[in-house]
Amino acid sequence: MKRITFFLFMLLISGATCFPHNLITGKVVDKKTKNQLTGANIMVTGTYFGTVTDQFGTFTLKTDSIIKSITISFVGYAVKTIPVTRPGENFLIELEPTSMELTQIVVSSTTINNLKSISKVDADLRAANTSQDVLRMVPGLFIAQHAGGGKAEQIFLRGIDNDHGTDIDISVDGIPVNMVSHAHGQGYADLHFLIPELVSSIDFGKGPYYTDHGNFNTSGYVGFHTPDRLDRSMVKIEGGMFNTLRGVTMLNLLGDGNQKKQSAYLASEIMMTNGPFESPQNFVRMNLVAKYINYIDPHRKLIFELSTLSSKWDASGQIPERAVKEGLISRFGSIDDTEGGYTGHTNAMVKLVNNKSGRSLAENMFYFTDYHFELYSNFTFFLKNPVDGDQIRQKEKRKIYGYKTRYKFESFLGEFASTTEIGGGFRYDDINNIELSNTKSREITLKQMALGNIDEVNAFAYANESLEKGKWIINLGLRGDYFKFDYDNRLDTIYKTNSKTKFRLSPKFNLLYNLNTNVQLYLKSGIGFHSNDTRIILSDNPGEILPMAMGSDVGTVFKIGKRFIGQTALWYLYMQSELVYVGDDAIVEPGGRTQRFGLDVSARYQFTNWLFGDLDLNMAHPRYLDEPRGENYVPLAPTFTSIGGITLKHSSGFNGSLRYRYVKNRPANEQNTVTAWGYSVADMVINYTRQKYEIGLTIENLFNSEWNEAQFDTESRLYNEPKPVSELHFTPGTPFFVKMKASFFF
């Protein structure tokens, strides 16, 4: 480890003192709006050598050879080739908007996250109407909702039941969504403050291979980004079955921000539904987002962002199979219909971005989150309290203070083109009155089982070095994370703050080889971690404080002809400790060691200028390492999933999609004696879009399949039942559901 640290330090020093042999710089903008295009590909024509534009639309192409021309491409724009007449030339490149084509996708890459080619296609083709839809854009990621729509989704990725975010790092505009030491589970990630129509791009990666992502980045990460400006204002109204109503407003407040060197917009969302359940959900969610950008000069911009969420709901919870089979309730009935909750989430962020002539990029970001949460659940009904029932309340209030900085610069290290990034920051969670209580009908508190205050601090720093020569790209990274955990148990008669600290180093090594302009091969490897809950860390049985995850990918991204792009990956993931959420005790406790290996396959094909197809296949083999064979299954871990569909985008204005998602049966416990049932569900979207308006129809569960969304093997007892029963408990998936919408643009 010391050798790796010394080598990275020498690379940073060497990179900072070497100067580029030859530079071609420029800026890429939309020809009509003159807005900068972030993420456009700049390639030396006919080669695999190139770069991408940054947040200002600028680029620097480093080379020590003669360049005759460069080719510029970006999803949704016509490909453009321009000649290079002299070294050091600076370009202003205007791209013409056009229909989306796979010819606009570049496979060869200078970044280790080579899945971005796939994600750009998906973001352009798939409509996102809910926060769940935007999560599903990550190939192989599945979700389940089981508490009335207001609770964070259960997430599955790469053979891992992430619960609500234990092993996946989620952020919006750099603001972390995961909640450490949360009242309902470690890494809890409630994404419902994100308005889907505001998602401009999705950045994701699988595995623990990325130095700028720390806690929870084991199975992968997902970063959502909202636009700097709105091209137009919009009002949308949606209505559907089950008394569903949704309204969205997006207002461009300053008009042509490019001319005024500033932009601002305001967006709001309100959603109400009763859902398909016999006991109405009474779900109400309200969102408000404001964003302001000030372009101080061509190389600096200041960003202010504010968002707030308020949500409340009732829920029917998870119901036991026996109650349905015996006719006590229907699939959409309930045992305890007083479940539900309230939550509020306010984020504030300010960021300064400084780009010096396209050769370096510096970012400084401060963020603040004010959050409250109150959830009522009943997993076991009358198992522990045969008179009043086992309903629990989980509640907390927290404030999060955070800072991030990063500095990225490009140079030459001998004959290698060098890209160096260093960064750091801190996050402080101030959690007050985090509670677990036994309640009745929400109104009566029967017993307080846990109550306390948590202070948790994470300070981090990282260095990342990419070296490029010829067809090869070598990436080395090292990340260090320091944690301090404090807990004050308010149920103790004597005041005492328990405290513990821990530090972890996470090295990364990635290798890319551009075989030609249409094939890239890669090897990724690295170590990551997820932190444990503070209350467990400071208990008598703490387990691992920062359990390690070690993984590796071997794969390829490739194009066949002009109309097919694919990606395959063989992967392995070892986890030092699986964190297990314990239902009615409402705690996360350390589990045993696990390993997983699997295969990911993604394919995108363009049949015609207006018809596209996509397919994702994801296979995983998860097992506990310290349990006997046959008793080492990982409960609820998906073993085979698939999503796919066809998408129509016609110049006449008609567009839409027909999509499916499939999950295979999987074990619900370690012995595989209870099965979590698989399902296949199809959805359809049809829209007619004109310059000033859009009308559309969405049908979820087109064929009215009977399926279970969330599923658990739970021991429970119904009222007057002589003894408890351990069996599958589930939340039914949405039945046939029709929704219509109308949008107006101005």
C-alpha cells in the first residue's frame, strides 16, 4: 500500500511539472440555442484517440502527432468533421440538432466509465415519469416499493439486495442521497425529491472502481444531474386510475440565459393517488426546485440550487401468503392499514466551477440537508404483543453539512498523455432523537425501545491518475476515508457519549485498450466499502465497522456496423460483511462474508431511422462463504434479471415504447425453503409531440400480470392464531393501470 501511495504521489508531482507537446482546444455548442454541450466526443478522425467536452462545452486534445481533422459527435446532433490547419488551433464548433442515431455514439473512450455510451442512448430514448423510472435506466437495476409510495424503494443490483441503498451510492447534482445510520436502515436513499422531468443526464458505474465515490459504492453508483438552464417552460397534467393526479410546472425565469450570462428556473411537482389497495393510500407528495447559474466569465460559473420535498401516505404493508390463501384478505387487502408515514427533505447547494482554458477544472461545493422522517410499519402483526400488535414507529430529524472539492488537470508525463484528479471533503450528519417505539394505530406509544442522538463525520481525500498512450489507458487511484461515530443513548439514566473512529484506504486499478474505433476492452478492479450503523458499531457486537468490498470486471464495449452497440462484462465481488436489515427490531446487523460473480450483457440496435430496440441480461451467483452448502443462499439476491423493449421516435411526432422487465424466482432465506416469486411485467407509452404541446397515454402492467413487488420470509402471527408461522410476506405489484397526460410548452 505504501508503494501505491508513493507511486501516485510521484505521478501527481511529475504530471504537474510536465507540459503538453501540442494542444488543440475549442468549444462545442448547440447551433440554434448557442448553449454549450457537455459530454460531446472529440475524436481524431479515423482513430480511437480523443476526448470529451467539460461543463463549459470546452475541450483540450493533447497530442504529439500531426492531426489533419477532428470528428465531433453527440447524441441527438449531426456528426461533424472539420479540418485542422495548424497546431494550437482553437475552434468554436456548432452542432446541428437532429434525430437520435447510433452513429452518433463513440465506443472508444478516454475515461474508465465506458458505460456512458449505453446510458446516453437510454436517456434519450426512454421516457421518465417517476423517480422509479430514472433508477431503472441503469442496466440490471431493479426496484420494489412496499410502503405506499412515500418510502424509499428497495434496490437490487448485481446480485445484491441493497435494501434501500446499503450498497449503492446515489447522488443528485453531487448532493448525497444515502442516509448513514438512518432510522429505517443503513444507506437509506429517498430519491423522491427529484422531479423526473428535470433529469438531464445519468452517470452510473458498476462495481467499487471509482475514487470519487466512497461510502456505499460497492455494487455501483448512480449520479443524476439536472440542467443548468431550461430551453423552454412547460406545464404538464397527468391523471389516471386509482384517483391518480399529477401536475408539473417548469418555468424558465430569465429567457435566453446564454445571452444574459445567467440562467434561472423554477420547477414544481404535486402528486396524489389512492393506489390499487382496498385501504386508500391517501398519498400526497409536493416538490419544489429552484436553480440559478451565473457565468462570471467564460471560464467560471457559480451555481445555486434549492429543493424541498414534503410527502405523506398510508400503507397496507406486507401481507402473509396464508391470509390471502385462506380468504381472510384479498391480494390488495391489509392486516394493519394504519401503516404509513411522513417525510420532508430540503437540500441547498452552492458550487463554484473554474475551467482554465480547457486544461484544468476546479470545483468547490458546499451543501446542506434538512431532513425529517417518521414511518409506521407492522411486519409481524401480533408475534410479540398479542394484545396491541407489533406496530413500530421509526423517527428521526437530521441535518447534513458537507463540502467537496476536486481539481482536474491535463498534461504530459513523458510520452504519456496524463489526466490527474485530486479531491477531498467532509460530511457531517447531526441526527437527533432517532427513535424506535412500539405503537398502536399510530396514535399510542406503547414502549420506547431505542432513542438517542448520533453524530457521524466522514472526511475523505483521493487521487486519481489516468495515463494514455496509443491504444492503452492506465488508471490508478487511491482513496482514504476517516470516520468518527458518536452516539448518546437517551434511554440510559446516566449521560454518556460513546465514540469510535475508523480509517480505510481504497486502492483502484483500471486498464482500457481501444482495439480499434469500434471495440474497447477493459479490466477494472478496486476496493470499496459500506459503513455500518453507528448504533451497531458502538454496541456489544459491533462486527466490521467499514466492511470491505473487493471486485473486478473484465469486459468490452463494441459497435457492429452503424446500428448496433453492445457491452458485456464478467464480474466478481467479494464482501467482508453483508449488512442485514432486521424487520421488527428495525436495526441493521452485520452478516457473514459473501461472494458473487456474474455476467452482464447490454445491446442497443437501431432498426430504422425511427425504431430502436434494447436488451439487458444480468446473471449473478451470490453465496455466503461461511455457511454449509445448501444453507448459504443470500436471501432475496436476484440471480437473473432482464429488461428490454422497442422504442419509436418518428419525425411525424408520434413516439412511444413497449417495454418489459423480468425477474427470476430466487431464494427468500438461506436454506432456499421459501421462494421469492419472479415476475414478468410489460409497460406501454404512446405520445404525440408537437412544438407547443404533447399528449400521451401510459399503461403499466399491460397484460394485468399478478406479481409480487416486495417479498420477505418473515415470522408472524395473526390475531388469535395459536402459534407463529414463517412464510413469504409480500406487497402486491401494480395491476393494469392507465394514465393520460397533456403537456404545454412555451
